[in-house]
Amino acid sequence: MKTNNFSRETMDDIVFEHRNKTYGAYSLRKMYNQNMSKGLFFSCTLFSLLFLYRPSVNEVISKEICEFHLQEIHEVYINHTIPKYYPPIQSQTATRSEIFRVVPEETKIVETPEVKEPPVQSNSNTSEQGTAAGFGESHGNIGEGTTSEFSSVVDEPPVVKPTVNQTYAEVMPEFEGGYEALLKYLQKNIKYPSIAKENQIEGKVVLNFVVNTEGELSHVSVIRGIGGGCDEEAIRVVSAMPKWKPGRHNGKTVPVRFTLPISFRLD
């Protein structure tokens, strides 16, 4: 009976028995203790060298003490009050205010031309029908077999006074309450058109209208406009004005043509 000598065999020999021992795992296992010894030796040597040369390392670091000067500390008081919240105004479409100015312009005196009456011509004609030729008709007595003479009566043509809208009168038309009341009325009723706001349109709209003998405004028209809806807005407000005090000339109320400039400006 063959006796196995296990005292000389190691665990590696038992594991790699009948196997390829030239494979790397077997050699690693066999060299494990040797490698561990080498690693421990080099580690201890390196640690010893670092410990011995510690003063030289300290010399690299500057031993100078840096002085830090602290600046004066200022106390800051924080206001912890919560600001009030104001909801935005929805009706406000523009941040710029609207100003309307009414600038009265100088009026010109227009003389009313005199109307000359045409000369009256008298015609006397006899007719069997009894009708005389002229501006009117005249009837005479007509007898049988005889011709009666009659004088024709000519009606004078009525003198038609032309309706002239003067631009000047002894007493000019006036808005009820005067100039200040007119300015307040325009500022209250004129709404700046949105198209003009968006396109930054500014300028002066000059209107022309007639104040008749009753104080009513008519024939409102634009002499000079700026567009953007400002012309139409000015006409709308002026046309809706209450009655004015009519103008008077030679003691009588007369129609007077009036010019009113309105300034549209965004601030």
C-alpha cells in the first residue's frame, strides 16, 4: 500500500493536482507571500523616509503669520413690512395722459356786398284777353266790339338778401359759460382714438362750423386733419355740443362761421 506524504503538499498543490500549473493562477498563489512581504517592506520604508524628512516639508510652507484686519461692521436695518398690493387698473390702456387744447384763431372781417335793385321797366300793351306782359298779371275791362286800354301794373321783384355766413360779428358766438367751459367740455367728452394711441399720432385738428341764429351748430367740417380717427372724434364731439349764444350784428342775430382748432397730444 502506497503511503501519501501530505506534509510536503500545500493546499495549492492539492487544488492544482492533475491541472496545468503553468497557468497564471498557480504562480500567483505560490508568489502571494513573497509579494505581500515586498509590499509591506516598501510601504514601511516610504513611510519612514517621509517621517524623517518632515522638517524639509515644513520649510516649503511659509512660516510667516498673515495679519488680517477686520473692517468695521455696519449694522443694516431691514424693513420687514410687507408692501401693499394694488391691483392693476384694467381700464387704463395707455400710460400717457391726454391733453386737449383749444386755441382760438383770429377772425377775418368779411364785408357783405350790397345788392343793387334792377331798374323797373313799365310796359303798356293792349290785348284782347286783357293780360299785360310784365312781372305780374293785370286784368282790365273788356267790352264787346271795342278795345279798352289799361295800364299794366308791374310788380317789383322782391329784394332777396343773400344768407352770408360771416366770420365776424359785433358780438361773436360764445359757448355757454365761456372759453373755460368750452375747454372743460372738450376735455371731458373727447376720447383719444385707440388707433392714434398705437401709432403715436399727435397734432392739431382744425374744424369749421356755422353757428346759426338759434345758436345751433351745423356744417361741421375738417379744414385740416391728422388722421388716426382724431378727425372723426373731433367732429362727433363738436356736433353734439349744446346750443351756443348766437352772434349779433347791427342788433340782429346772424349766422357766423366759426373756426375751432383742437390739439391732440400724448404725454
